[in-house]
Amino acid sequence: MTQSNRIAGGQIDRSQTFRFHFDGLPYLGHPGDTLASALLANGVRLMGRSFKYHRPRGPISAGSEEPNALVELRSGARQEPNTRATVAELFDGLTAQSQNRWPSLKFDALSINDRLNSFFTAGFYYKTFMWPASFWEKVYEPIIRRAAGLGSLTKLEDPDEYDKGFLHCDILIIGAGPAGLSAALTAGRSGARVILADEDFRMGGRLNAETFALGDQSGADWALAALAELASLPNVRLLNRTTVVGAFDHGIYGAVERVSDHLPVPLAGKPRQTFWRIYSKRAILAGGAIERPIAFENNDRPGIMLAGSLRAYANRWGVAVGDRTAVFTNNDDGLRTAVDLQAKGVDVVAVIDSRENSELLPGIRHLRGAEVTNSAGRLGLSQITVRMADGRTETLKVNALGVSGGWNPNVNITSHHRSRPVWREDIAAFVPGSGEIANLLVAGAAAGSLSTHGALVTGDEMARKALEGLGISAISAKLPKAEDAPVRIKAFWHVEGASRAWIDQQNDVTVKDIKLAHQENFTSVEHLKRYTTLGMATDQGKTGNVLGLAVMAELTGKSIPDTGTTVYRPPYTPVALGALAGRGRGHEFKPFRLTPSHKWAEEQGAVFVEVGYWLRTQWVAKAGETEWRQSVDREVLATRKSVGICDVTTLGKIDIQGTDAGAFLDKVYANTFSTLAVGKCRYGLMLREDGIVFDDGTTARMGPNEYVMTTTTANAVTVFRHLEYCRQVLWPDMDVQIISTTEAWAQFSVAGPNARNLLAKVVDQDISDAAFPYMGAGNITVGGLRARLFRISFSGELAFEIAVPTRYGDAMIRKLMEAGAEFDAVVYGTEALGVMRVEKGHVAGNELNGTSTALNMGLGKMVSRKKDSIGMLLSQRDGMTQADGLRLVGVKPANPAEALKAGSHFLKTGAAATAQNDEGWLTSLVYSPHLGHHIALGYLKNGASRIGEKMRAVNLLAGTDTEVEIVSPHFIDPEGERLRA
Amino acid sequence: MRDVNLKPITALGLDLPQVVTLGRWTLTERTDVALASLAVRRGRLADVQALASAAGLPLPPAAMSEQGAVYAAFWVTPEMWFVEAPFASHEDIRRHLLAAFGEAASITEQTDAWVRFDLVGPGLAQVLERLSNFDLAAAPSGTATRTVLEHLGCYLIKRSETLVSLYGPRSSAQSLHHAWVVAAQSVL
């Protein structure tokens, strides 16, 4: 297709031609085009269908405020719905599809909604779909869900990468129009660290869309020169294609940089987008202004757009949207469109000016005191009806109409901390209120200075103000002479009529809907929004909100500021979830922690389980083992029979030193540690302040003023943080220093009857029972290498934990397996570890569940009352010490052949399965290969007195009801003879 | 003494430290540096300063690092430093420091608690800005800071405009290495 609407001029590169497709048809465009400008150049005005009525729609703007021209960009996994054609940068090979239509854009079956519009007024869904109630879930909701939404998702995984990052600057300048460039020149020349961000791929803002001169240059050329100077300054960073989407606390702004959106596919290794967190000391918002329409009947046809956009397409992109054009305006800026288009050779049929006394335009049919009352054209504008000042009506054949209802300063970001904008009658618009966003200044049109001169001057002023606050001497640029036309506007919002006049084109909100909201008393601005959907969806009411407010003000008889103000929230424009996620998805969702034996375990084909960030060996399957239980049972039996090795590096290890280390431990542990002999370990129980058990583990005294605490894997960080809090805040006068050594040592549990025999082949010291008794601890050597040995047991077997510096951990596991070969040593994983600890009756995470006391666990005597410790007092409060409270018990099925079900609750025989009859629950369940049946731990009311009682373990979700016997939690070696062997 | 000769591996699970060059940047795993924490016992700051001076061990001010003849140190929190020394001569660094400081300080071996990567090349801030909120460009040489990279608490030391040392949790060495490589590729 030829570019039939392409006219001379513009900032596109005509030396190159891009081929692209829209709805399967081929078109041509040039570098510098947007998808919208290229389609308009090819005579395509129809680009989408409206949300509710499926009305034909074309672009009404040339920027990110666009409510209509939303398309599905690209295809396959890269297809992106609801992309604004007005900001989609054209590239060779681009493909786009229209959306929210079936079967085609030109013939959309759901446009029947438009004929049934009286049923689809604002809030129709609140009043319909009410009866019968049973229809809601199965009938109404599925229908509504199918009809709702605009674009479609492919449900394919996004193949591209996204980055997140952090930038720092003295001054962040948002927007690179005349105000932003002026501010950046002053700030940059003065030596401040400046970031200048603009959402457009071509910086310059309206300077690229206007024909004004700045000094002896065109606005666009002046912008290019300014940008060249800024690019040469090492203290200035220019970020084009970057939208600042939100103002957050402490001078932090969020910004999305579209790194590769202008390319068919991102370059290798490059992200598609980067989400920047910008830390600024000062920020200057120079986001310009957004034009608003005037509502009249059928004002939504393709070909009707904002007057400033109509001339932007002509001036920047060399596109005449139509060959017969009219302009409908209530202000002088609309007249510029007519002048510029006529200068470009476009037939300007008439200017319809709602003002009666505006200055007459020479050489153009200027209809003062007139209004556009209606439009016609099936899939695009073909004529408008004009009511003249004298009441006559006239039909004008036009295929493009520019509408200007005035310009709204872009206050969006200034509202992000809930600051309310302030109404200025002289420009009939809201301007930013006194800022609640600390250190945010506003310049140019965003501040209500709507001339180019005003933009340049206020940009410079705000930069000087920011520099002064930073203590930097300002070096101002010499500002060029620029247009300084006053704003001449007579507020005019909508033309009265019987049919529908659109206010918010994206959500199909009309003047009638506002009237209905008023009639039904939804007059508050917040109610108005929610009742009519005004200002919702991708454009967030950038063109419609003020218009809607003004109409409501007319209806209520209040002023616009008294009617209310819209408070914009982040993000300024839609942000892809991928950009928010950055690299944090799939395998890169979080970092991994690998144990010292990971490499060896991988070689053995170990199955790993995620424990926080850690990857721990869950079990290691041997040849012929097809079920996990086979591997786990083998590991347990081999350990109890001879010896097993487990990597326990993940347990938290905290080095505690200082002359008050023992006294410190007495305070953080419920039991006493200051009396522990050097070279010995002790099991410790740590309580929260409310008396609930926080964590447990063994702590060894390595020297008079030196302890090594171990924590559970899960609580390694929280316990360390707790100790730091205690040390720094609770008892700052104690001489205690702590540091984590979790990762510094590769630590292995060696458990089983042959544990000592195995280790004796490796360590340099005598570790006989006499030399290294149960609960012994000390520094040893392994072939001369410094190491640590602890005689502690979680499995109930004779066991040691040996630690070497982590870099030697891989060699250590290999050495232990080599030395253990004669004992048939096995490595056991976390599953076997869990089986053995349940067999032994040790509590773990399932029992340390944040609601259990030491008494519940059968460890009540460990809470010493001879000293003060965290949680001691509150563990004794009413309700925590009942004699018949929950107690840890062992559980086994009455019939050993029967399986137990995790999550079961205890019930008396014959009792109904109700909450009132609940006697406790089963906390940990394993199959004990040693005993040949399931065993479990659980909390049971008055459990200590009910050993031998028969009960039922009932799981209503699983539908199981099993007779069980309550037994001691120590299934194996209750006297502890094995571990003391 | 048993005839047990344990052979170390690097944090990345290799026999030798890995060196990766990406464009103008080089990322090297450093296994030749021993590390220990040195925390002043209560009321013993003056003693520690005197003993450090005698041992030739610098004690830099807050947020700074300093290189001595044998020892280097960087500040981590009030009255606490991490001390670096050549691994070859100071593998058992705690023993060396205990000899120097006795009961005036609490000393803990930290060598294998961390992986150290040295990042060399011009414009390192371009890579780091994708990983950390530390303002590397504005920091003077010698700055040492605690920061978060890849969700992990790390130390960063700006030794010069073209050399940054990153200490991160050793167990997550592969994740940190991957994050750095990906960030560098984003910039190149």
C-alpha cells in the first residue's frame, strides 16, 4: 500500500523504508515513525474497537495518553496486548493485530452492543445479572469474563529477559521538552549529576511537533543541539525510551527503560526492558501538558483527534490524517493546528471556534461562536454537523477533525503522594498543588507555563532552585528567544445533544453516563469513577478525567475544584510484569546455596530438596531403587547397622565470644550455659519473649570466652538477628561479640555404631569414649588440617559432627566415604535424617511450630527458674502450664500393617469427628524401616498420662480413620545407650 | 598425624580459580586471601589500636578499607573489621591474629564463609548498577560497604576506579557469579 497521506517534512528518515503488517495487510513506513503515524500515512484511520460498544476507533492522540489505538504487537510468544500504536516505535518487519473484534476489525459482530446501548449504561452490571442468584457463577460470570478485556494473552512464556537496576543522581529531570532541556542544560553545565529521562524515543517533546523558532533555529534543531551538548557532559545521563512511572519515598523514582522494544528481537544478552530505581536528591517534573477533547455527539469516530496531535502528525511525522480537515476549538492553541496544516498544503475546511470574540484567523473560514454538534461516517469520519452562532446548522464534508478543549498540565506524578492539584481559572486547568513529594519541583507546561518561553524560563529557574538546595553554584544557559503567546481560552466542555457524546473513549463513558451517575447520586469524584469506570484502564483517564469532572460540576452546580480532583497513582503508564520481576523468574527466581558436598552428591545422582535457598541432598538412589522409600529405608537401616554420613553444614553456626559470652547465653537460652565446661556441648532451648519455643540446637564451649552455637537450618538467620538485637539493644554493656560461621565450616554428621571406627581413620587425635565422651567438643586436626569435632547425635546413634574449612568439604566427604568403605558407609539425606529423628523422638520444625511451649514438647524442666532468660517468665503464665495441656507423644498404628496419614487429628474411640472432640494432632509421620511400620509424633492433650491408650487418628480430608496406640516418643533406644557407646 | 591430604576446591566447585573476561571487564575468583573478623572486646579499643599498629594491621575508619604491608582490613561495623592476609602464609589467620591481639579482641576465621570475586576494568558502575543500589561512581576509592546483590548480603570494596572486590556468601558463589555475568552481558 502506498503512503497516500504522507506529506512533506517531518523528522522521519525517508532514506530507509520499513515494511510492516497490520491485520495481515502489508504497509510501508520509515524510521522515526510510530505504528500510528505509519498507519495514518497509509490512510488507515481505523485501528481498534471500543471496550463496551465495540465502536470503530482510531487514534485520538500522538502520545502515551492514547485511549483508543490499542493493538496486539508482534506475534507468537512475544505478542503483547493493549500496546498503544501511538508510542510503538516502528521497525522493519513489525506485525500488529487489532483486538477486541470478531471476526474482523471492519465487521465486528459484537458491535451489536452499540445498537443495544440503552442496556449498557453506566453501572448496568450492578443492576442486571441479579436474578436468579444461582445463575451468577455458572452463567453470568463466564459470559462477562469472555466479553471483558481488550487484548488477548498468548499464554506462552515470555522469551525475553528483563533487568532491574539502581541509578543515582543529584537531579532527576522527568521529560525532555523545552522545560526539561532548559533545566538539564543549567544543571548539567553547573556540574550536578543529572539524569534526563523521556518516554519518547526522540527527545525534545513538543519542540518536535511544533513549527516555532527558538532563536534562529527551529525548535527541533534547538533540541538536537541541546541534546548534543548534554550528551557531551560526563555528569549527564540521557535516558530516552524511559518512562518515569512513579514517585516513591525518599526521592526514589521508578522508571521503565524500553531497551529493545524498538527491535524485532532483543540483541543477544540484552534485556527487553529495564526497570530502574532512581535515587535522586532533587527531581524536576517537566512532563508537559496533555490536550483534552470537547465532547459532542459521535465524537469518537476515527479521524477525530486532538488538535495538537493532528498537527504533531503533520509536523513531526509528515502525515496529513485527512485531505479535508476542520478544527473545533475553544482556545487559541487549536488555531495553530489550522495554520500549520494549511501551511502544509492541507485543505482546512473550517475552524469551528466556540468563542464568539476570538481573534479572526486570516485566510481560513473561522466560524466563531459555533459548535460541532455531530459527526457521521461508518468506519471513519466523513462529515460533521456545525451549529453556527446564529443557530443555523451546516454539514461539512471532512475526513479529519482536530478538537481542542484546552491543555491539562501533566500533574500525574505530583499526585503520587496524594497531593491534590489546584484549579487555575485563567488556563481552565488543574496545576500541581503545593508538593507533598519532598524535593520535587515542577517546570514548564506541567506547572501551567504553557508557552515555549515559559517552559524555558521555568526549567532554568527550577534547575537553579534545585542546585541551590544542593549547594551547587548555578551556571545558567542563555535562553533563546521563543514564542510566549498567552493562554486564551474560554472553558467549554461539551455540546448539548440527545445522543451519546464520549468523555472517556477507552471505557466508553459518555456524557449520558455522567448524568446517570449524578441522577443516582454518585456525585463524589471517587464514586463517579467507580460507577462509570471513568479514568480506569490503560490510559488512566489522561484525556477524559477533567472533562468528566467538568460535566459533573455543571450538573451539580458546583465549581470544578469543589466537585473534586482526581488523585493519580503509579504507574504513570502500564508496566509489564516482566519488568517488575526483572531476572527473578524461573531458575533465577532466587539464588541457591550449595552445600560443600554438593558437587560430590551431584556425581552420585542425589535428589535435592530446596530448604530455603539451600539445596540439600534428600536421598541418594542406588541402582535398582525405583521408589524413594527404598532409598530412604536403605539409608536408615545402613546407618543404624553400621555408619551413615550426612552433610549438616546448613545448620546455623554462630561464633559467640567475649568475657560475658556465658552470661549472654544464659539470658538467650532457657537453660544454663555459663557452667558448661570447656570442651563440652549442651542442648539448648531458646524461647521467644512470649514463652513459646523459638529454636533449639547444641552449643559448644570452645574456650573460656568462646562458644559455638548451632541453630536449626530454618532459623539460622532469625536467631542471628535475634542475638544481634539482644547484644546491641537489650544488653549493650555486655562484652559479647558474635558472627555467623555457618558457611565457614563444612560440617558432616557421622552416625552409627561404626562412626568412631570410621573417624578414627581420619582424625589425628584419640577419639575413644574416654578421650572424647558423649557431648564432647574440641579443636582437632585432620591430617594436620584444623578441624572441629562435636560428639552429638540427632539420630540416636553413636555420632559425631566433624567440621573442616569449607574449601576442604568436597575432599572431606570423599575421604569419609573412602575410609567408610570397609564399614559399608552410606550418605543419608534429609528424608533419612527425618526418619531417624522421629524414631529417636527429637523435635524439629513440625513441632517447633510457633505455638508450642517447652512443656508441650516434654522439655519443661529445661526452662531454668534459677536465672532470668528471655521467655522464662511468660512461659509460666496462665494457660501455658496446664497439667492436662498438649504433650509430645509417640504414635503407632494399632495394626502395624495400617498406614497413618499426615495431618490426622486424635479422637477418642467412638467420638464424633468434630472440633469439640479434637484431642490434638499428629505432627510428624514417617515409615520406620527399623520397626517395620509407620510411626509418628504428635501433640495430645494430657499426652504424658495417656501412654498405652488406644485412640483414633482421623483425617477428614483424606477420609481416613485409623486406630492408633499412644506410646513414648522415643521409639529407639529410650535409655540412650547407643549414643553413649 | 594421619595421612589425609584434603585437596581444596574453589567456591565455584573447580580445582582452580575461574577467570572470566566479558568485554572490558574481568571477573576473578580469589582463593588466595585469608579472612578473619576482628571485634574489639568491650573497653579495649585503645589496646586493639596499639596492638594493630604493632602488627602492621590497618584499622580503617567507617565504610573504608586500607591495605597494609601484609594485612589489609575493611570496616564492617563499629569496632569491628574484616582482616585480609595472603592465604599462602596466613591460612590459619586466626592463630596469627590471636598471637597479636590475645584477649583484647574476638577473632573468628571467616575465610571460607565468603567467596571473593575481584572485578577489574573501567566503568564497573555500569554493571554494578544492575545488581546493587550502592553508588559506586560516587564512592571514593577505598570505600567498603555492605550491600545486597541477588538477594544476598555482600561486602563491596572499591579498591580503585577499576578494581572492586565483592565478598558474598560462599555457598551462593554460583548464583552471584551468574548474576554478574548476566549483568555485564546486558551492558556490553
